[in-house]
Amino acid sequence: MATLHPTSTPIRRLALRLIPHPPQTRTLTSSSPRRRQATGPVPSFAPTSSVPLDTLLNTVRQTIFLPSHLPNHQRRLIYKTKNRRLLLNPDEPATVRVSNEVFQLLPLNQMHDEPPTRQSFAKVLRFMTEAGGDAWKNLPGFLEGMKAAGRRLRGWQAQRLVRVLGAEGQLGVLGECLRRVERTGLGLWEVGVVREAVWGEVGRCVLCGWGEEGVRKAAREAERVLVLLEDPRHCSRPAKMRTKDPKSRPDVVGAVLDLVATRAVLFQDRKDEEGKVQMYAEKMLALWANAELGIEKGNWYDANHKLMMWAPVWHGIQMARRVLGEESELARRLVRIEEHELEPLLREAREVVGAHGLEGGERRGVKMWEELGRVGA
């Protein structure tokens, strides 16, 4: 085997050194890059029941992930048209070792061979949704590889991802992505992502019929989201994704209040065993000045969004009052917010959405409000 040392051999002389002789492999070691490159192994994927998904993940791995792990001179080798015949020589294939895996280097056309980022993201979500089950376990690796290749999620993509994971009951996968934020790039610096995460936990309860195990798990995971908001990795926001501080949003805390208060009402004989109902109620009220309660006139989309935001808070207040006791000062403060601010807002929002019609299916904000209205009645 002829071993080339690309750091000492200029690309322009490579062809002169590859004089035809009996079949063998040229091995290029990945070392001494001139610019930052991805480190560690190239993310890999477990086979799934979906042929389109497996094909797409393999294509992304070969055309996007692998090049990001190569130093500049090896990238030039695969991207330059003049090296095409050289790399396609069946008698002497060029290989490169990344970590403990050996890859064959093949010519790539960045315009035609690399799947577009937005399209790849959308297809992976669609194929994983169709395949279901263990297919979702490949998501963290996909996000890690895309981030290493410099293809970060945009804010709206992250929100959509979290929403789909919640709808598909894959909140465990979401938790894994959030815990590995420095590698996946999925963080809680975007308020929309945080909202989708806690709404997903409320949705978990809906899917399990508000059974005890599901409610207790949802409450734990929603509280964990608030804990992650204090994690420095989730506080340093990329410049392009800076929004209102999620920690200052009363609707986020109110959704967590909904889960812990419902748990207390349904399964703890209305006892605030750990003081969490009182704690989250007080924290939400302390942030109430930041509440976004207005509805853009005639905007059904905004009205539906406000239903998603505030229906859990409205329900959480109702549950919290039953735990705290109607005579407590905290409960009376909650009643004033419920009667004078939230109920008028939710009725108006429902009317706006209803006036628009429900073409294309039931709006999820309306569905959330109606589902919560049946719990603990």
C-alpha cells in the first residue's frame, strides 16, 4: 500500500506520483488542517424501515458530513474537476481515515451532489415521521453532522422540529438533543423553541389521556426545561437568534404551573406536596408585566397562537386555585388575572379563529383550549 502524506505533497503534484501499477489503495491521513474542520468520527446512522430515509442519510453523510471532517487540501482534491479521473481510477482508489473509519474519496460537485440544507431538513423530518419508531434515534446524529458542517438550524426550523417531536411523542429524543446542545445546535435561546417544548409536554398528557404516569413525567420534563434555561450552554444565544429572554415569559412558567397543579389535583389529593404549585404561581405573577396579551385585529394566525400560549396558563390557574384554596391571597390574585385578562382574551381569540373557518383541519390552539377545558372539570 502506498501511503501519501498530503501535508507534504502539493495537490498539483499528486497526479505525477500516482503512476499506474498493480491494484492498491492510496491512503490519505486527515491531519494538520489549515482551517477549522470537524473533529471526531463522522456521525453514522442505524438502518431504518424507510428506504428513502436511509438513502438520504447516507447521501448527507457522504456529501456533507465527510467533507467537513477533511482538511482543506483534501477538500480541494474532491471538489476540483481536474481530479475526477484520478479519484475514479478503479485500480488505485484514494481513501482517507477519519477516526477509526476508512472512506473512499470520490469527486463531488457542490452545486449538484450536496443536498440543499433546507430541503434535507424537511425531508428528514417527513421521512422520520412516516417511518416512526427507532428512525427518530438518528435525529441527534443528523443535527450533529449538520452543525459540524456549518449548517445550523434557523429559528423557525428549530421550532418546527420541536413541534413535530412533540406531536409524534418523541420528547425523549428532544431531551437528548437539548442535552447535547453544544453538538446538535438545538438550544433554548429562542423563545419559540421553549414554548414548543413545554407545549409538547402538555400534549404528552393529552396523548396519554391524562394518566398518572404520563402527567408525572410531563411535569418533570417541563420543569427540566426551566432548569436548562439556566444552563450557560442555553444562555449564550447566536446573534441571529436573539429574541426576548425565554426565562422572562410568564406563559412559559404558566405552562409548567399547569402541569404541576394538574398533577396535584388529579393524583395528590390537591396537596402541594413540594410547594411547587405555589412556587410557579408566584414566579409567573412576578413576570406578568411581560405578558403578551394583545391580538392583532382580524389575524386568525395570531389569535390561534395566543390560544396555544394562554390556554395552559388559564387551565393552570384553575388547577392551582383548587390546590391553594380560594381564600388564599395568591389564589385571589390568580382569579383576577383569569377573569379580567385571560378569559376575555381567549374568548376573543376563539371568535377570530372561528370567523376565519377551519379549512385544512382544526387549529391546534383551539384544540388545546378545548382539550384543557375537559381536564379536571
